[in-house]
Amino acid sequence: MKNYRQKFFLSILFVVVCFSISTGPAEAHDLWLNVDNHYAEAGGRTTAKVVFGHNFPYYDILITRDKLSGFSYLCPDGQTREVENTWEDKKAESKGGYSYKTGALAGDITLEQNGTYVVAAYRKVKGDREHVTSEKYGKSIIVVGKGNNMVSRAFGHRIEIVPLKNPSEVKPGGSFPVQVLFEGKPLATHVYATYAGYYSEDEPFPLFTQSDKTGVAYIKISRPGVWMVVSNHKVDFSASLTFEIK
């Protein structure tokens, strides 16, 4: 009986390890936001696109509005507004001689005030006997004028990456501090980063670091451009944050 229990435990452990490896950052899809203009003028508009994919910032699987659990933006005055005007932005792609369609859910953001806007979208899928529970969260930062400290306000997502500094204050060669929260508490975990212009099917995140016991991690900014930071927890909970460094 003892040997049977040991074998059973080892077989379960083997399955769990294999599953964890197969669903790591290099294999899993994340949800993120592509924003047309991260630095805009008051009174204008920009478009935010919800992407569910593998290689930032490229389109992949289209998530329709009815499959999205939330799509809103935080204004500089602290008010939260829903993204109401949305449409499906579809593209035809080709790879290896095959043609297929990819897409993103797009929505207009009205920028009436000076300060910092944070756009947020997320998708929740309940688990069943064949699928694990999945929760994907994405945020993006838009700076109008000089921005403000609203950028560091948490949305209360199950897992969330909170920027601790306005990206307009960070320059190439410096560090961008973030805090990872899970259920509102600091999370010590792996944090991954990539930027627009980098591409690899095998390793979509060229940079990685670790958040400490307070949940704080520092992203080394090697170049100007649009960046994405991602963190994962448990089987299929992930959060992303996109922003631009000038």
C-alpha cells in the first residue's frame, strides 16, 4: 500500500509539473491593450485595442465584446468610464503558406482632461471538468500633458500590475518600477517584459525579473518605444501593462 501511494503521488506530481511547464509564459496567451497614441493632447481621442495573443503587439485570437468581462478607463479626475463605442478590427494574415484571420476588439477613448488615463480590460472564464478557471487582465497608460499620480491607482483586479511611476518620467537606460498584486496583496513572483519590435516564437519575453515580498519589481528599460510587462500566477491568471517610454 505504501509503494502504491508513493507511485500515485509521483504520477500526480509529474502531471502537474508537465502542465505547469506547458502553460508557462513562453506558451500561454495573454490579454493586453494596444493603444494608438500613449501621449496625446486634451480634447482629442485615441483608440485602445484588446488583444489576446502570444507575441506582443501582434494580433491573434479575436475576443468579441460579449466575451469580455470589462472594458473601461480611469480618468485623471478619478472617474471611471465604460468604453462604449467598440468594433472588431480584423486582419488577414499569412504564415507558412496558410492564410488565416486575426483580430482585436477596438474602442474609442475620449481624452477631455490633462493628466493620466489608465485603460483596463479583462476576461473571466469559469472552469469545468475539462478546463481550468482563466482570468486575464490588461491595462494601458495614456499621458495627456504632464500626467498625474492617478497612474498608480489599483483597479482591484484579481491579479494586477500597478505602475509606481509615470512612464513619462522614465528614460531609456533607467528602471520602471511596478508592483504586482494578487487579490489586493503584494505578490512575489516572476515578472516578464518585452517591447514592440522584438519578436520570437520560442521566447516572447526577452527580459524577466522577480518581484520582492512587497510585490515590487524594476523593469530595465533598454530602449525607447512601447513596452509590455506581464505577470502570471497559479495556472491561468495573468496581468499585463502596456506603456510608452520616450
